[in-house]
Amino acid sequence: MQVPLLDLKSQYAPLRAEIEAAIREVCGEQRFVLGPRVAELEAKVASYSQTKHGLGVSSGTDALLLALMALDLAPGDEVVTSPFTFFATAGVVARLGARPFFCDIDPGTFNLDPTAVRTALAQRCERRGDRLVNRATGGVIRALLPVHLYGQMADLDAFEKIAREHRLAVVEDAAQAIGAELADGRRAGSIGDVGCLSYFPTKNLGAFGDAGMCVTNDSALHERMRILRVHGGEPKYYHSAIGGNFRLDELQAAVLVVKLKYLDEWTRARQHNADHYDALIRDAGLSRAVRVPKRVPGCRHIFNQYVIRSERRDALRAHLSANGIGTEVYYPVPLHAQRCFAYLGHDPTDFPESQRAAAEVLALPIYPELTAEQREYAVARIAEFARAAG
């Protein structure tokens, strides 16, 4: 049996006529950048995310970059974030000449650990007037950038409290978490100053290429991002700030408007698949061989990924691949250990939970169209591996 990590063709097939009709309309109008479908998508995603404003941009990476630019992040500033995430999270900080201030993750959720952040700020920083300064570098801590990894929200209540105490901005990296909720129903992107979404094709809501969005409840910040999105020009050809070309294509918006209608249905299917995996792994007596994803009680996990942990991850992955089962490692090298961040001066062992996660995590197929037989087959092969390993 073949079990691909992701099967976008099976998602596209029932929507083909609807999506192609939407694309034909855009082609007929010949309006390809920041047209009416972008505005429609912005309004609908803002409502879905429980925010006042949405701003369509060219990618999830550019959503993060634009948010930090709008907050006037500058060289010498520092941003607290996780070393266990996709590269863009810290990459955009460095692109602006600022420094990532890494703190370790919670080993259960893989999200940035508020306790680790508090400890690091207390040990490595000091107050200088109204600023929080990194004693070693002299950099000013300006923002918190928690990541809602794999589709489950970080502890935003704790981070909001830290932000208030130290006068920091909060940017939510919600690239993998559209529609994820805390236990009280607040959604990803609605709590911090800005939430950043990605519509990369593999996401729960995926475009036909790169696309993203910033969502916010701050009207002034939304207006600043809107201007920066078009090179800082307002009105056109008059530039009071230096922005970038972060515009969302109308064709991508047309596709996303169609697909957004099905997002909750797809999320429920992912949650069902995750429940089934949990039960299969438990019933097969595999709880000591692999650990299933931890879910924060009462919260809405949208399962952009279903990530297990195994101390023999690489051997398990090879066994699954040999049996036709697609997997992926998100992420094999923590950011503090990446060559391009060597200038930060970290030892690979500085963040042990991130290092341990990088060696153990393995994403199994979780897409909505995955069949029960495919899930059963995957877990049977995991059991087969566990038996052989003793």
C-alpha cells in the first residue's frame, strides 16, 4: 500500500470545476494584483481569525517580515523566539539586521516555553530605563515571536503577560495554525499585535503557490502594513517609508476564497485522523516505542502535522519509507545550530529540548482524504518496526 505524506490531487479533484471557474473569471477580468478577490479573502480570513483586519501578502515569510517592519524593528534590536521552527521565523529577524534571542521549547507541545523565556530574560537581560537590554550584546529586546507549531497554539496568555511586563510587541507566527484556538475560543492571530499566516500549498488552507496574510485588531498597524506592502508608497509614487513588494496575487486569492469554505470540514477530518492514530497506537501497545502528539486540554489543534516522537526516529523513518509510507522531519536542525546563525555564539547543547526534538520528531500523513486503511497500515508498520527492534 502507498501512503503519501500529502495528496493534494485528492483535495483538488472535487473542487476542480469551482476553482477553475474562479480562475477563469480572473483571467477574463485581467486584473491580477490586489483586486476584488484579495479584498474578499482579507475580509473573510479576518472574520475567521476573529480580527478586524486582514492584509494579503506574497508569502508567509513576507507576512512575518512585513509585521516586523511595521513595528520598526531595527539593527541592534532583538526578538525572542524559538530555535525549533521553520527557518523563516528567525530568518526575517536577521534580514532586518536584528538578532534572534532564542529560548527553548516545551517538550510536549514543541512550542516556545514561557518559563524558559522568563528565565532567559531574567538571567541574560537587564532594565535600562524603559528598555529591556541583553547584557551580552547591548541589544534591545523589542518583541516576542512565538510559533504555533504543527497547528497548536502556544501559551499566548503567558506571553501576553510577559509582553506587558516588559513593553514588548507580540507577533504570532501562525503559519501552521489558521483556525487553531485556545481553550476560551480565541483564535490564532487574534491575540498578539499581528498574526502571520501562510497559504503555502501544504498548509491546511493552501494556495496554488506562495501566499500569506497578516491579521490584526490594530487599525493603525494595519494601515502601516498596507502602505509598506506596496513599497511604502501612499499615495502611489510618493514614499514616506521604505517598504517592499509584498502584494498577494488575485489568482491565489481566487483559489483561496473557494477553498476557505471547506477549511473547517478539512480540519475536522484531520482531527478525526489524529484521534484514530492515537487509538491505533495505544491499542497496538506502542506507547513506549513512540509518543503521540500532546494536546492542550480544551484547545483546538488543527493538525497541520501529526508528529510522533521516537528515539529511533531515523531507523523508523527508513522502515516506513521502504513500505511506501511518506514521512517528514520538521525540523532536523534547530536554528541555533544552523551555520548561518553561528555568529550568535550558541553551543548546539544550549537548548536541549529543541535539540532532542530535532532528533526524535517524525510527521506521519494526516491530510483529510487519508483513509482508515492507510492509517491502519502505517501503524501496523510502526508496530512491525517496534517488534523487530525489541
